Amino acid sequence: MKRVLMLGAGRVTGPIVDYLLALPEVSLSIGTLMLDEALAKLADRPRGRAFELDVQDAGALKRAVADADLVISFVPWTFHPRVARQALDHGVPMLTASYVSDELRALEDEAHARGLLILNEMGLDPGLDHLSAMRMIDGMRDAGETLAGFRSVCGGLPAPEAADPPWKYKFSWSPRGALLAARADARFLRDGHTIEVPGAELFRHSERYPIEGMGEFECYPNRDSLKYLPRYGIEHIESMFRGTLRWPGWAAVMDVLVRLDLLSIEVRTPRPGETRRDLLASRVPGEGSLDSRLRAFVEFGDPDDVLERLVAVGLLDDRPLPDTPTAPIDVLVECFAASLRYHAGERDMVVQEHVFDSKDADGRPRRRIATLVAYGDPDGDSATARTVSLPAAVAAKHMLEGRYDLTGVRAPVHRQIYQPVLEELDALGIHFEEREVPIETG
């Protein structure tokens, strides 16, 4: 019996629990502070157990990891190095769905020396983006083609019928995590020129983005695209862009929130009796009513739409702020969590698309597009949960079976990882449609 330790029991972990417990040779232990959620996911299945564990308790974490054949970490990414330390000390391979941090990367030599694999970025984005992109990039290399440009976009969104106006967005994961990501600087390559985007200007670089059969979205840059050039072995290309998708209108209102510094993580003590409306009003310049000042503050997009969105989430309410020190971002989190959530019978949607521009062996230009559209089950798992946790689940099975001869701190850009994972995900209904489109010339 292979013993798997999973740390964390958050929103996206249901599918990986179901997958692993369907493997007859696997037992699953879930260590978490969310014990009720873990027990609900296990549903009294005999090879599953849950126990309370704080990963900051070094002794408890050490004992849990020492008793495992594989540790899967779904706790916040800042705790992964702590988990990896115990995994290395006890000779246990490790799997995450998070970006490779500098702290994890610092363990590369030790992981090699101990013959262990710490496999990261096995979720949706990062995760499925690497798997599908590398399959196509390696296929082009095999055919003697030269890649010139690569664009990859992804978004977790409400399905069209659940995209209620005015926001047309709902959170299937932590609102705070999404808002923190909206503060990040970005960098991409366009026609051989590096474009640097400060976090404060992120949403001003949004563009309309149509997807065949799905309609028009809005796309803005997603962090540092250039770091993927060496990872994918495509340092020679002229354009490289990774972006986030939303239904139109998101960028204009988020730009307002950023410029009003409402995504700040700096803790402040509210004045006695201060309300959400007071907080907003104190940051909007100009004279006149708050509504008129907000409309004037909008620099792109529809001012009436922006105002309607702010009203809809309660930012103009007279609800008092907490009487304890609070960061502005946490006021937003409270507003968004209450207003932008899925209701019974609603489903989410994940859209991911890659566009590759290349030249074949005879120098003729080609364009290929790979598109994934996945819908959640209104009575079951969300699309976000499936696309985040099932790539990790399949990779976990392969690691337990000893299929990978890789060691070190890795992302899934290797053929021996992406090919079998994608084949099994196809059977699980997570599938990319690949097509070639004509290129207009002249």
C-alpha cells in the first residue's frame, strides 16, 4: 500500500481526493487545519483519514512526512519550502500545484544529491499551460519547424449563463489570492522588444481577446512571461506573452481600485464609525458627490459601468468597517466574497488557449491554436477544482508508480511527464482542441 500525505483541504482538492482513493493500492492521509472540510471530502472511505495539522508545527509536520511515500502540498505556497525541507530529510518525493519559488529552487542541488523529485506547477496555470504548450513546441521541433511567437492566455470564469451583470465574475478560489495577483508587475516580449508593466499599470495593458466559439474576452498580462523562454527552450523567439482572461469590463474597474490603493496590504486602524463608503470617499479626488467624482476618476472604459460594479459589491455601503486594524485589500475581500460567489445550480468555466506562430522547414509561416474549454458540474466539482487538482492527481499516481527518472526541483516541461498526463486527462474530459488557421499576408 502506497501512503500519500496531502497537506491542505481547500476548495480545489475534492477531485484529487476522489482520484487517489479510487486507486486500490493507495491510502490517503490529509493533514489540515480545515478538518471538517477534509472529513467531508473523504466521506468515510476506509483508505482515507484526516487529522489536524499546522504545517508551522515542525514536530508534527516531521512525523507526518516521515510516514509517507509521497507528500502533496496544497497549503499556501509560502509553506512549500518548509514541507520540502522535511521531504528531503526523510527521502520522500513531493508534489505541488504552485510556482517554483526562489526558496524551493535553492533546494535543487540537494534534491539531486538525494535522488528525489520535487515536482511543482502541476495545476491549471501553472500546470496545464506547460503540459499542452510543451507537447506542441516539441512537436514543432520534431517536424523541423522554427517557433517565432507564442501567446498563452487563461481564465477561470463564470459560465456565460452564470455571468451575472454587472461584474460577470465570481470567485471559485480565494478572493485575496486573486487580488494579490492583480498587484504583480508583468513583463512580456513583443516583436523583439521587452515590455515592462508595473503592477500599478497592469490593467491599462488590457486588450479585447476573441476566442472562436466563445465570444469576446478581455486579456491583461500575467506576471513575467520571459522566464518561460529558457524553460521551454525558445529563447530565440520574437514574441512571448502570457495573459489572464476575464469577461469585458473587468480591467476598467480594477484599474480604479488599484489607483485608489484599495489593493494595499498595509494595515490601518479605521476611524470610529468609519464605513466602507467613507473609506472609498477618502481616496477619490475632486469635488462634488462621490458618484460624480468616481465617474470622473475613470480613465478608460465606461464610467457608469464602473460605478455600477462598485455599488454592486457594497463599496458605497454605509456598513461600518471592522473596529480592528485592517488592510484595504481585506475590505475588498469581504465585499467580493459576499457578492461575487457561486450559487446553487451555477457552474464555472475554465478557458485556456495557446497560439503558436512558426515557420516550417521550407520557411512558410504557420499558425496553430490549442484551446481548452472546461465547465464545472453545478451539482459537483467546479471546473477550477478539476483543472487544478486532476493534473496533480495523475502526476501523483505516476510518481508512486516510479515512472519518472527525474530528480531535483522541477516543472512539468519534460516529455516523460506531459505526454502520459495529457493522455489520461483527455480520458477524464480535460482536452485541448488543436487546429491550424490560415495566416493573412500582404
